[in-house]
Amino acid sequence: MTDTILVPLELPDPEPLSPVLVDDLSSLDVVILGHYGLPEQTPARDAREQFGDAAQATLDEIADAFGDVGASVRTRLVFGKDRAAAIQQVAAEEGAAAELDPAPTEGVERILVPLPDVAEFDRLPTFIRILSEDSTKEITLFHVVEGEERREQGEAAVRETRERLIEDGFDSDSVDTRIVEGDEHDEEILRVAAEYDAVVMYEPESSLSDHVFGTLADRIADETGDPVVLVNRDY
């Protein structure tokens, strides 16, 4: 069974999707979610009647790019005020195994993979491989140690994940590891992500700061220009 990836885009003027990402995702079932943000006082039904045809035409044009490279693709159009809630709902309805937070890219030479304290494999190798291409030279498994007492656990997670990737056919010379200490987990990931071309990570638990600063994946994409593949832990 082919995994499904959700690609949320903000309407009416979505950022163009890189042809590199379109091609990389061609082996997956792709669901393009167009979220049309509305002011608080605007009813969704009225907005759909006024802007629905143009918004759907925009999504269809993007879907055609995926279709041209052989991808299985469908679209979802949502008019609403809460982008995060729309993404969560559509991801659940579509059974999405991952979400792409897109950003412009001309190639992926270096991939950063932030890891939690406990090794979680599931579909992580699948989505690392999706972004890996002939130009990819380095995959770095990265962990932030928050307190010395958790170092051993974090090192074990990194080591076990590397072993699993190599068992799955990744070149051992291309899979590197990196562990740092820090109290600001997200800030450390943001700092290191700036050195890379793409990020693949498990969906972190939501926090109050997400509502203030945006999710970590959004911040990585916005501040570093890296596309981020967010793998669903509950799938």
C-alpha cells in the first residue's frame, strides 16, 4: 500500500512548488490541501461561492504538475479561519502518513533528521528515501540532549536509527550522526537546520509556543528555506 502525503498550500496565492519536490513525491499518493484563510466575520459558505471556482482552478493546476510525473494526486479545498485545524482534520480523513511543509529548493544534498529520545522507525526511512536523490551526499541523524541524565538514551536512539537505515539499504558512508546539548530544543534544531537542504522529522508534540511562534516545521521552512517532511507518529 502506497503512503499518502499531505501538501498544504495557502490560498489564494500559494508559493510555487519546486519541481524537485514534485518529482520526489511522485511515488506517493499526494493530497493537495488548499486552505483559503478567512477573516473572522466572513462565512465560509459565502467565500466558497465567491472564490471557490478560482481556488479550485489553482489547485487543479498544481495537481496537474504531479500528474505529469506519474503521481496519484487529489485535491481538497477548505475555506476557514484555522489552518492548523484544517490540516489536522484533512490529514486524519485522508490517512496521511506525513505532511510536507514546502519551501523552494533546487536540490537536496544534505538532509537533517532530528530524532526524539526513543528510536522510532515505522515510516521514517521511507520518507528519508523519498527526499534522497542522486545529489544527496549526507543524511545527519541529529539529537538534542536536554540534561546529562538523558544523554545515554538519546545516543542509543541515534545509534539504533543509524543501524536501521543501513539495514534498509542506505549507504553507511552517507549516514552521519550529531548530538548536541541544549536547553532550547527547538532553537538548536533551527540553528542546525540552516546548514541543510531539507528536514525529515517526526511530528513533535504540540505546545503553547506553537500558537505564538508557529509550529517547529513552519519555523524551519520559513526561517531556513528548507522543505520539511513531518512524519505522523500516530499513523
